[in-house]
Amino acid sequence: MSRDAFSDPPRDRSGTPDPEPRSASRRRAVTFEVPDEANSRDENQRSGQGIRSFEPESSRDEPNDSIRAYYVRDRAYLLRGSQMHSLSNVGTFRVISVSDLATYSYKGDHARLEKDLRGLAKQALIKDSTLEISRKQTLRVVTLTKTGHRLLTHSNQIREDQPIYHGLKKRREVAHDADLYKLYQKETGRIERSGGRPVRVLLDYEITRRLNRDLARLGHEKDDPDRRGEVAGKHALPIVHGKISIPDLRIEYETSELELKHVDLELATYNYRPRAIVAKASAGFSMYGRAGDAQRLRRVLDEHKITQEILTL
């Protein structure tokens, strides 16, 4: 089952912290119903007149696939529900492999995915790239463009407090970062089987940004262990060997009893040093590893007498 990272009804996002500064005076996207045949018309011929409408996705598994026009700064973007669904997921996770997007968001329907990606790329909302990740292996991924980020920011389609991103952050780590979407799918399956419901995703970028902001406010006290401990506690982050540990991914979710909780996840790979593996496990993060890396991860933890389940990605 496909799961979105944005499960609450969309709301106004004017006050949302985000990697790209937002202006309160910017015009938010206004959506309009558009007949299918209008998809081929020149968008410059369309005006902003009409009845404003808002309609959340019909379900997280099967987005409403009618075409809608989203107006930002007097420019119209025509998107199907499945395309907005993909934009939201890509913006939330920064980078997603095309194969994983097909598996989890399109239920294996590669033809429909390719059609959607072509439409998004034509409107300059996404960048579709094939990157070399080793001498013998490439990976096809999608990211938001600045235009896509701007549209998603003002579309009212995801939670107002859900950070969104555009562009690649660390090209050398693209394979690791792209796998976080798959990691999310695996973990939210566990959450939902227990009656829970995911509500927000925080990547390490956002957790680190917020942590550093608060540490900077300490001024001359930033090196005081007690004060650093207070800041770490505010962000629910553990301290291991004197250092604040940050997970790859945090999923905030609502339990069946309507309690808000979170789970911190780490995707450990073959190039992790044993010390790093031990530190992440000692921090209490849920550990995931690719099938080829799981045996080494277990061996390292066994050598350090750490009892920790390694979940296979």
C-alpha cells in the first residue's frame, strides 16, 4: 500500500519554516477544475477567473486524478492528482528513485508514472536525472526544481509544518538519500499495522537545522554539557559519547489512542565505520540496512555486545 508523508488535510502554509524563505505577500496557488481536453491548450490563454475550489486527495492510495489548474504568480500549471501526489512526496524526501516512486505511488504502473513525469518536467516542476553512483551502476532519480518547490509551497496540498526541499544536497550520497523514501514505506507499514497513522516526516537536514539554531542561541554557553543536554532534550535527541546523535529520518505518528509519538530511523550502509554503527545503535535509533549490508551490521553489533534488531530495507 502506498503511503503519503502528508496525511493530514492540507492547510494554509504561510507560517511554515522552510529551507527557502517565503514571503507572506506571495500569491498562493489557486486551483480550478479543468476538463481533460484543456491539457493541450496554451496555458497563457487561461485567466485566473473562475470558482476557487479545494479538494484533498480522495485517498492516500489512489489520488483524485482529475486535472486541476494551479495558479502561482499569474502562471497556470495543469496537474493531475497523481502528479501533485508525486510532487508532494518528492518535495518531502528531496530525492526519490523513479523505480521506488513507481512501486509505492503508482502500484507498479510504470506507463502512468512516465506520463506524469513527462508532464511535470515539461512544466519545469521536476528534474529527472540519471546519476552514476558507481563505476557500473546508475540511478534514475527525481527532485523538485525551484519552480516546483514554489508551487508546492503555495498549493495547500501538504501539512503546513512539513518541510519541503528542492535540488540535490549531497550528490555523493544520492543513493543513500533516495532510499529514505523506501525506508519510510517500510516503517510506516509497521506503524499502520499497529493502528497508527504517520503525520509528518523530518529529514536529518531539518533536524540538524533546528538543533544548530538553538545551539547558536546559547552563545558562550554552547560548550556547556548541561546546556547542550537541555537543547538535545528539547529536540528529543540522545547524547552518545558526548555528541548529539541525529537520525537519518524521523517519522511523527499518531497512535491508535491518538497519542503523538515519533520513531527515529537510521539507514546504515557498508561504508559506515564500526564506531558509527555502534553510536547510532546506542542512540536507540531503529536500524535498517540493505540486504547486502545487514550481515556486517549484525556482526559489528554482536562484537560490541549490543542487542539491536537490524531491519532489512
